[in-house]
Amino acid sequence: MNPTSLFYILIGILVINFIIDKVLDSLNAKHFDDEIPQQLNDVYDEEEYKKSQAYKKTNHRFGNLTSFFSIALTLGFFFLDGFEFVDNIARSYTDNSILIALIFFGIIMMASDILTMPFSYYRVFVIEERFGFNKTTRKTFFLDKIKGWLMSAILGGGILALIIWFYEFTGKHFWLYAWGLVALFSIFMNMFYSKLIVPLFNKQTPLEEGELKDAITEYAQKVGFTLDKIFVIDGSKRSTKANAYFSGFGSQKRITLYDTLINDLETEEIVAVLAHEVGHYKRKHIIFNLFSSILLTGLTLFILSLFINSPVLSEALGVVNSSFHIGLIAFGILYSPISEVTGLVMNYISRRFEYQADNYAKETYDGKPLVTSLKKLSKNNLSNLTPHPAYVFMHYSHPTLLQRVENLGR
């Protein structure tokens, strides 16, 4: 295949993905004014439902603006030989292939983030503020950006540097070493993310003694679940939206509750939410997701190893000097249809897992407080109660609220 043909294939993939996303967004938007299902009539009153509709429509319009800007910027970068321009800048500083790649990706990622920062700022300080969600200060917003850049440079840059080093010193077998590296990193991050990374952005404190901790401890003992690490995170530092999550495994497992969750829900509702999270652990969902991710990464790296040596990948992006980092971008776009398919499969499995975790909570605790907690969280987040089925199929990792309520009511 000649570079010109491959260039237009890459453009075609980008445009088709964009069109599919816009069609799905449009189909979903047509359901914003649907009548609320009878089972969910108690989520919103009339005034709150109007507010949720306004929130959805505002985000839809803003999403269209940002996505059109993004695709225009991307296509402009392709057609104006942006990759060659940035590659030449990187090569003007050094002849070392690893440093060239790091400078190249550093420039692209920083420039992209700076160009899209006004949109992020507007979303947080105008849209989220207007609908009563935002608690982020401007200082926190910009500090988060800086910390994110540093994390990307240290972790992302470090992993990329090692992968290129494996490629240069082991040839076609580099993917095995890269796979091992990514697998170890994934396991490490799964175990220690909450302990090492989260504190850089949020304050975590052990759950205080009292009624809630006693109720959680009682439930954990009932189901034979050893849990001595329950933390509260200051989610209210950034938003009024609530969440809870389970992380780690073995001696490092912990449950983290947002302070907003504790404020929004009753004790039995919080325990029901935690019972759902325990269900994920008991049903081995966390292990499955971790190792599925590792296997998919191995498949991706293996396929990458079959194509990365082809100079046509770099030439298609206008770069004469065949290099790993340019080939990586072209491969990433070519691989995106496969990634979409695997993503659909993983979303389907994830939705099945959510049902299983809900059922576990119902069997070992009580389904009713889980239903009321899900409804309260949906209300407080102004969630869409009537999404289009195609949008759910393509994007949702969780069943809809209606589907979960119907399942728990059986």
C-alpha cells in the first residue's frame, strides 16, 4: 500500500468515527424530552426534571461544539503536515530516538491540552457552575492540570521510553517485554493507585467511628469480607456529584467513599452501595477486568509488532524518517476499529457484572435501599433517565437506571 492511500484510510477512519459518534449523540438527544418511565416517577418532580433536561441539552450543544473543534483541529494537523513539523522540532534538539519520541509526544499533548483548556474551563466554571455542581476553585483547576502534565510526563513518558528501548534492543520480540512491563504496571497501579496517586489530588481520611462504620463492619463480617480500610475522599472539593469505588486486592483492598455520598445517602443506602462493591470483589470482577485488560494490551502490542517496522506508516503522515513514534500514531488510528469492537464487548460484560453485583447486594443485604440510593444519585447528578438504546449499547458500561431498578425488583 502506498503512503497516500494509507493517509486517506486514516482520514476516513477518523471521519467515520466522528460521524458515528455524532449520529449516536443526535439519537440520544431526541430522547431528552421523553416521558419518565413509571418505575422512575419518584426520581424527579416537574421542576427538577426540567432542570435535568436543560442540563442534558446544554451538555449536548457544548459537546457538539467541542467535538467539531477537535475534529477540525485534527484534520487540519493531518493535512498541513503537522506531524512532520513537530518531528523536525524534536529532531532539532537531539539525535536520540527515545528523547525525540518524548519531545514529540510532549509537544503534541501539551499543545492539544492548552488548545482545549478553554473548553474544559467553560464546562467547569460555566456549565457545571450554572447547574450547581461545581465546587472547584480556579487554583485547584490549574493545579490539577499541572499535576496531570507531570504525571503524564513521569509515568507515560517512562513507559514509552522503556517500550522504545525494548524495540531497539530486542527487535520483533519487543512486544513481549513491553507486555510484561505494562502488565506489571497495571497490577501495581491497581493495588497502590489509591495509596500513591489519589493523595496527589485529594485528601483521604479513614472513616470515623460511628453508626456508618459499625453498619459497614457488621455487613462485612456477615459476608466474610475482611475490610479494615474504609476511606472518605473529599470529592466535594471539586463537585457535588457523589461516588464510591473499590480498589486493590489482597491486603491492599480498600473501599473509598466520597464525602458527598455520605452527605446524600442514609446509612442503609450507603451500606447497600458498598454491598454492590463487595459483590464485584466476591464475583471476581476486579480480577477479570484487570487480566482482560492485560490480555487485550498483549494482543494490541503483538499486532503492533507486525506493522511497526513498515516505513509506510511514517510516510503516510508525511514523515520521511521512519520512526517508532510516528508509526505508533498511524497504527493507533488503524487499530481503533478493533479497539471499538473490544470496547463494545467489554462494555457488555461490564453491564452484566453490574447486574451480578446488584443481585449480590440484594441477596446479602437488601435491594430496596440500593434502589433508593441509585435513584437519589441519579437525581443529584441530573442523570438522563431515557437514553437511546443504541447510545447505551455503544457507550454505557452500566445498565440504565430503569434496567437496574427492574432487575432489583424481580
